[in-house]
Amino acid sequence: MLTARENAELTQVGPGTPMGALLRRYWHPVAAAVELHDDPAKEVRLLGEDLVLYQDRSGGIGLIDRFCAHRRVNLAYGIPEEHGLRCMYHGWLYDKTGQCIEQPFEETVRPEARFKDKIKMKGYPVQELGGLLFAYLGPQPAPLLPRWDLLVRENVYRHIGSAVVKANWLQTMENSLDPIHLEHLHGTYMEYVLRQAGGGQLTQNQEGFLRFFKRQHLKVGFEIFEHGIIKRRVLEGETENDEGWRTGHPILFPNILRLGGGLLEFQFRVPLDDQHTRNFWYGCFDPGPDVVLPPQTVVSLTEVPHQRADGRFVTDFVDAQDMLSWAATGLPTVDRQEESLGESDVGIILYRRLLKEQMGLVQDGADPMNVFRDPARNQYISVVEEKDFYSRTGTKGADAIKYPEAAWYGPVVEALRKVLAEV
Ligand code: FES
Ligand SMILES: [Fe+2]
């Protein structure tokens, strides 16, 4: 249980808040690169700030205030120029730093005033890596954009899923510090949902992964390591010598989940504001050393469904069930004065403690965990991974990139099959 003040401190991400200050020390994915291919300017929200992301005609990417400093129209309707974005209303032109560099009428009638020099909006750095566009909203000098292994690993086939969920970011992360839900939400509840849909019957595939997901947790453990928290579990039929305990799987501080096994996935939990989180499922399929994949030119993006037209949550695959747990909480930000934590929640308590400690470091002027400034330490940041945790669900080959029931991965599996057939 937290006090109202503690809950606010951990969940509010806007400028001037302690958590906002901590999260502003990190690069966050603001879009998939492919999102700017059809339309070069896009509204985005990040850490409670309204911004516009755009690509200019020289290929440079900018992230500036969404509303023009002149008379406040939305610059997502602006015109990308060779260098900068021009407002469609009266033609003021802004560069990537948010500096106004042209003001057509003002320069005609009163050039000596140099009014444009006084107009500076927000402008944040953006970098592309592995098909994602990362933005940094914090103080300068900006740290290095972390080269986490899957973002730069060679000979893999990448794909990105995305969903914006009406839930505070902390709910999404606390779900990852909670191993027990695997057995209940993705096991018992999954079976209930699938049987209802199948008239009481399950397919062989469904039986296969439910046998795995429904196993009882005998023990869970958590440990802080250099990049975050490792979570460990012993399932029924296993011992501490098995991978689930020996290796465990990591949560990269502050807001990335890393899955191993057949999945090879990051989940970036990006706080758009206090009430909305954009989740990016950043998946990689590694065909192994014997298959050389052709270079991947475009990393595709798929919207992951989680709510039907009538507002009901989707409940029949793992990612949707997780989103259900983040968002079906009555309030966008859970009232943690009302919670009742038990033994299953020690990971959540540890994570909150770590967040608090790292907020303190930032307040004292120090760099928090996972802020990298030494290029030698940022070539390829290797992360511990369970090799076969999810492959024990019985799925193999191209299908093993995701659970067989996750329909939204269909196009990705198809594209991958095509690539594999051609090599
Ligand atoms: S409102 Fe943008 S130039 Fe006038
Ligand atoms: Fe889950």
C-alpha cells in the first residue's frame, strides 16, 4: 500500500515532477520509423508533452512543439522543407531545435526587428535505431542512445507491434514484476476464454501451450543487477537448476521488459502522459547461425488489438490479457491506497523501491541506472536471456516467434516464412 503522495510521485510523468525528471534521463521510442513513410509529420505525445515528429526533405528528423508559437495551430499539418518544418498558416519555418528561422511577412515589413530570433519552441533530439525512432526530452548533454542487443543484433528478422492503452505506465511495468500472473491470467483464464469460444473444446496447439502456462509457481525471486531487476521462478516439475530460476528474465530499468527463448522481444512501455501508455513489442526472430537472412529494408508495424468496438477488452491471447490487466482497473491510475499486497508482490515492492532510489539520484544531480555516456560500453549491451523458456510451449520455427493464438502476428509470420523460403 502507498500513500496518495507516494502514488502520485511514482505515476506522474509531466515536466517538473520527480518521476518526470527521472524518465527524462532516458531515450524513449516515440514512433516506429515506418510511421513517417506515408506521412512525414505526425502528432505525438510523450511524458505529458504535445509534440510533432517530422522528417524534413534532407532526411533529418525533428521533434518540436506541436502548436506554432505564432497563433497556435497544429504543426502536424505543416510542410516539411529541406531543413525544418513550415507552418501552413502564415509560413513561419522552424528548425529541429525549435528555433524559428523564417517569418515571411515580418521579414518583408520589419527585417531589422529580427523577430524570428526571439521565437524558440521546444526541440528535442531524435535518433533511429533498429526501426524505432527514439527521443530524448531531458537535460543536455544527452546520454548515448543505448544499443540494447536486439536493436543492433545481426541476422535477425524484426517486427514491431504497438498499442496505446488507457493506463498509467506504472501498471504496465508492475505487471512485468509479477510472475505469478502467468499461471492464472495466461493459464487458467486463457483456458476459460478459449473453451468458451470453442464450445468447450481446445485445439491441440491450445492444449500444448496451456500445459506450460498453467503450471503452478512454487517459488519466485528477484534480484537487482547492473541493468535492472532479474525475475526468477520455479515452476511445478522444475528445480532451481532449471533456466527459469538459474537465468531468469530481466526488466531493464526503468521501463523495458526483455523476453528470451523463442520470443526475443523487448517491450518498451512509453508513458505518453499520466493516463496513457504506448507499448511497443519489439520482436526479433533469430534463424540461427546456419541461415543467412537478407538485409531487412523495412521493419513493419502492426497495431495490436486490445479493445473491441463496444469497448470490451480482447481476452483471448497473451498480449491482450496483459493489456486487460493494465487497463481494466477502474481508474487510469490505480489507487494504490486501496491495494492489498501479498507474498506474490515482492518484485513490485522492490521495483518501487528502486524507482524511488533512482529518483533520489537524479534529484542529487547524478546519472541514474542505464544512462550510458561511454561509447566503449555502448557497442552492444548484452542482456541475459532464457534460451528456451517459451519454446517449451510446443511452438517451433517461424511460429515460435509468438504464441500461435496471437492473430496480430499473422502478417509477420507470413512475411518471415517468405523470407525463409527464399534463403
Ligand atoms: S500560426 Fe503558424 S505561422 Fe501563424
Ligand atoms: Fe503477462
